[in-house]
Amino acid sequence: MTDAARGYECSPWELRWRGLAVDQLQRTESTFALSNGHIGMRGTLEEAEPRGLPGTYLNGFYEEHGLPYAEAGYGYPEAGQTVVNVTDGKIIRLLVEDEPLDMRYGHATAHHRVLDFRSGTLRRVTDWTSPTGRRVRVRTERLVSFTQRAVAAIRYEVEPLDDEVQLVVQSDLLANEPIESDTSDPRVAAALEAPLQAEYMKAEDYRAVLVHRTKRSGLRMAAAMDHQVDTNDGLRTDISVEEDLARLTIAVDVPLGHTLRLTKFLGYGWSAQRSIPALRAQVDAALAGALQTGWEGLLAEQREFLDQFWRTADVELDGDPELQQAIRFALFHVLQAGARGESRAIPGKGLTGPGYDGHAFWDTESFVLPVLTYTLPDAARDALRWRHSTLDKAKDRAAQLGLRGAAFPWRSITGAECSAYWPAGTAAFHVNADIADAVARYLAATGDTEFERQHGTELLLETARLWMSLGHHDPHGGFRIDGVTGPDEYSAVADNNVYTNLMAQRNMREAADSCERHPDVAEYFGVDEAEIARWRDAARKMLVPYDELLSVHPQSERFTEHARWNFAATPPGNYPLLLNYPYFDLYRKQVVKQADLVLAMHLRGDAFSAEQKRRNFAYYEGLTVRDSSLSAGTQAVLAAECGHLDLAYDYLAEAALTDLHDLHNNVRNGLHMASLAGAWVATVAGFGGMRDHGGKLTFRPRLPSALDRIAFRMNFRGSQFAVEIEQDKASYRLVHGDPLTITHYDTPITVTEQTTPLPVPDLEPAERPSQPEGRAPARRGDDIAREGDTIQPWYAREPR
């Protein structure tokens, strides 16, 4: 393939790459990753080489390492946690007449890989000619099961194309796989160097199992494989095992017109407490279930699961095929990150790579969970149950900081704080309110009383207690929260961050309401009427700074009095700023890394007037440099609400294409789950105008000029309904469940199976706001890819 042809093909239901670009393997290994929220497998080739960055992950499985400090300080976290590349079961090596299939040698007359959003599998077809002229066709298909969460499987087929050929296949389980880590922290690199210690190994017939344990965190994991082989007579097999490697070797002569078919079943499990025999039993049981279901059964279960998901969650977008593909890609990977995480976190990269050390952040609650709440609410519930399971750690952290309630971590795998940089870690208390916001949204969308009683009320009241001990009433009668970091990490340790204060205000009100709904639960946790009254009083008196001179809200107190960053003198190559300028200078200037006040206007839009939103949005557009992938989706929402529909369209495209175009040049370390989720948010909350303030759904839909139609579906209170938006009208239709009431442009309507088109009001033209020099989003224009086109990577495109 020529360089000009490299890239993904534009297609509505799949991601396809033709040809092999070795220098792009790390990138495609992330985009082609498969996961179910419990097991994650990067999209490396089955033959293991060539490769970019191999990786197989188990959610929550990590190794510890020391955190470096030049000077000690009270309350600094002592240990970091890093996701571990566990035993790799994807490897199936092929030798054709003693020559290994390696795409760097011989010649591939055809090669393509396809991630199929409907089948939930990664497929590949390769026609390869060995250096000595032997021609074979290799077909593979891989899945990580949504229905049997401990199971993955691979179908590997080899067909001679010229004459009978001798084939040797080696199917491996490989632990402590050598990888090149790009971490700059030598402690992390040391932790990842052969992190697994062998404890048990066994191989018999076509099955093998390896059990390993981490050196410091003391976690134990097991990986097992079994096989089914379909070929002609004359098959020879051998299985061997050692501490870090189990290998099944298959040798056979395959005549022309016949096929060697190998099906590999994998089982994974881990525990901090279970014994070696218990983990062996777990993976043996997983394999027994997989073999009983069979390859075709696993495919059928996967397809049925995804059919149900797409019936609930699909977004249709007419007028931009590339964006249609990108939004389904985004939804597919958000599903993979959260579907079967169950008692574990949803990491910032999902299970697609080692980026962020595998940590979960507030991104989960503020970006990913809104998608899951309205499309796959059980997964949202399970993610919140994980937060609840870490409450003891959060309460201990609060006590260490001299606070009441719970102080949830900025970044973590287990629930213990892992951030060694306190301005963006300890000071970012807004994570507590983000969790409370996700709890309140889930409760309003589902009416899940059982969850509220068992988990939700406690989460709300313990986070409310933190705000009461962190904030204070000032002499002027206001309730202040000083010395915190909001979402914008370029403005750290500030007083009265508007986002934090407004989200804390909602947190305390929701806690009061939940305790009053369940007085017995409140009493159990020592909440009395006086404490509830204090929450409501603090919420009522919450200080929200406002700059009367500029008629805008400062992001935090006195922010608008800071000197503006000199954007004109900042070279394009100096972004992101945090890698090229000292933090102290960023902290004292008006420059915004990611939407902060703008995010407040989305999640707490009920606290702003329409005019305030317009003025605030225009002001902060001129300051926001989007050095974070979290920003574009939020800016799309407010751009649409403020009438800048084409700008919103540009931001939606940036959020949706962040990973497919590798806009931040770091997809090699995994995908950006929050940005992918932000594409759904930008579509539904931006152009759909959906808001859920006070637990009520309201819509103010409107399309940009480039799009002809957007349609999406949502779940609310057990009912599923569809929304369809065109340029001049919108309609709402009940798909399943009881009729429900929503609001369309301030008019309440009952959604039933009968649809009546409702008008979309005309929009008054608004002047497009400007961004910092060189930081405007790329315009969506005439170069939009159409179905069947090859989408050029960002580095190969002409500037727009």
C-alpha cells in the first residue's frame, strides 16, 4: 500500500484499515482494541510481530511503586498504582514450510483488518507470499465476550493458495512479555519490568494454565487456554509449559482446497485474596462454559448483546459519513469500557492501553456515566457501586486531610489517591461533587430506590459532609470554598471556583433530599435534621463570583483580574502549554486548559440566564486552548445552546475524531474515553438540546447547516424513546415502556407511540466567537470523507 492510501476507510458500521503501516501499529492497536470492561486486549497481530505496544489488561489488576517527592509533605500519597500487561493469550504464530509469517518479510498481496461494531469482533484477512514463494491466506476473528466476561476467543484459519503446504502453528500463553515503556518515571518502569512472579503452571492435551502474582501489590491472576482443531488427518501436536510460557504446537500438511482451522478459547481471572486452586477453578470453569457454548455460540451471543445495545443507544447522523462512523466508534468503545466492569472502575483509557497508568478519574462520572445512564443504566449503576466500595478509603483520606465525610481520589485504580502532584490531585475536590452529580442523575433517570438505599444516599451524604468541613460562612453571609482546583488545571488552588461551588451546591441539596426520602438510612449514618438544615443553608448561601465590570462570571474569584496569556507570542509547537511553560506562570494568567466555567454552564445550566451563558461562552472561548481532550465536547454543547451551530459542529467533530485522527499524538497509549463519550454528549445535549436539571428531561433541538438529520434513542424511567431532528422540525416517539412527559422548547409533551412533528424555532444569527490565536477548531467543510473513502491520518492532511 502507498502512503497516500494509509488510513481508515469511511464506513457506517465498521473501522477498516487496508495494508500494513508498521509505523502506525501502536495507533491501530489502540483503535482495534477489544474489551468488555473486565478483560482488555490491544489490537496486536496474532503473530505478535511486527508490533507496536502489546497489551492485555484485567480491570483493577495493578502493581505498586513508590511516588517521588523532592521534599516530603504531610498528606502526600505514598504509593502509585500502574496497570500491568498480564499474560498474553492472543499469540498464534504461523510457520509456512519453516518460514514464520511476519508481515515485514515476504510479500502481502492483500491485508486488511476490520473492527465490526455490530458483531463485536476484530477480523483480519491476509494473503501472504513467503520469501521462498509459498502463498497462503490467513483469516482471523477475535472477540472478548460481553456475555461471558472471563472469556476471550480467536478463530485462526490458514488456507494454501498454490499447492499442499506444511503448516506449523504455535499457540502461546506468554507472561512478562517484553515491552518498551515510554514512561519518564524510572519507578514506574521498574514496576513494569517483569512484574509477574510464577506460582503455578500446567499443560495437558490442548489446555494450559499459568498462575502469577505481582511482587508488591500481591495480586494473583490466572490465564488459561484451550483449543479446538479442525483439519485433515496427519495432525501432530505437542504442548509444553514453563514459568512464563505455555505453548501448543500443531504441525500438519494442508492440501490445496483445504483449510487449517484453529479455535482458541481463553479464560482470565484475578483476585487479591483467592488461592491458587480457587483461581485455577475459576478459569477452568470459564473455559468449560466457552467450550460448551462454542465459537458460533459466542459469536451469536456477542451479536445479540450488541443488537440490543444499538437498539437502545444508536445515533444516526445524515450529512457527514465520517462523523457517523466516528460516533458509532465512540459508542462502541464506551460500551467496551463499561459493559462488564461491574465491581471495578472505568479507567480514563478504558482497557485499550497503559496511558494514565490505567487510572480512573472524574472523567468517568462527568462524561462516561451520562452516556451509560441513558443507554445502559445497569453499567452506570455498577460504576457507581465501585465508587461506593471505595468509600472507606475516601473517608480515611478525608480524615487525613482534617476533613469530615469522604475525599475521593483524583486518580486511582483501587480508590486510594495516586496523584503525586497535589494542586491537580488533593486540591481537585470537585471529584466529590462529580460523583454526587452522577448519583443524582442515575437516580432521576432510573428511579432505582434499592440502589439509593444501599449506596446512593451514603455517597451523597458523605460527599455533602466534605463540603461543609471544607467550606465556611464568611462575614458577609456567603458560603465560601477556598483553595481548590476546578476542572481547568491551569488555574490551581483558587478561591470559589464557580464550577466547584455550583456542583457542591447541588451535592448538598441532593443529599438533603435523599436523606429526607430515606430517614432510616440517614439515621443509620448519624444524619439528623440539624445537619440537613446546615446543608440546605450552605447551598442557599453558596458564593458564586460575578464580574460586574465585564458582565461575566470569573472562573474563580478574581480570575478576570489576572493578566491574559500572550497567545500571539506562543508558537504552535509550544502546545500543550504545561510541557513548555512553568505552572506558576500558567496559574497567574488568564488561560484555560479545558472547559471549566463552560462545563458549569452545561451541568448547572439552571444557575445561569441565557444572556449570561452567551456572554460567558464568548469570553472563555477567547481563553481556552483545549490542551485537554475533555474540552471540545463540552464546548460543543454550549456553542449549540448559544446559537453557534457551525462552531458546535466543529467541536463535535473534534471530540469524535480525537482518536481516529490522533489529534493529540498519543493514541498509542490508549483511547480517550471521556472524549469519545463527549461525542455522544455533544450530539444529544448539544444538537438535541437535552438537559436533565432537576431530574426532568427537556429538549431544545437544532441542527447545524451541514447536517440534514440526527436521530438518537434514550432510556428514562424504564421507557425507551426515540428523538429525530431535522432542520425545521423534531419528533419524539415511544419505543418501549410507558408514556412519559418531556419538554420541547418550554412546552410539555407526552411521548407516545404516535409521533407529531414539532417545529424548531428560527435562530437569530449570532457572531461566531474567536479562539486564542492558532487554537480554533478545524472547520468541517468540503473535505468531509464519504462512505468508502480512505480517511487520511491527521499528519497526512493538508491544513484546513
